Amino acid sequence: MTREELADILARTYDGQPLDQLRDEHAALHLEAADAVLARMSGPAGMPTT
């Protein structure tokens, strides 16, 4: 899953709109959240990726 796909899922879930229909500032929040989720998922299972 790409960061854009995950951010779009978050936008549709929380805002009821696709990512590309949100204001840039608001879309950026979903992209940041997607980055955080993907970073966490890429680390060792159960271990923080700090």
C-alpha cells in the first residue's frame, strides 16, 4: 500500500471525502499520519522505530 492510498483511506474515513478533494493543508495531515503508520509497520514487530 502506498502512502497516498493510505492517506486517501484516512481522508475518506475521517472526512468523508477523497484525499484529492481536501484543502492542501488538511490533506497534508492525512499524508503525515500515513507516513507514521507505514514507518511503524516497517519496523520490527512490536518494536518502536525510533
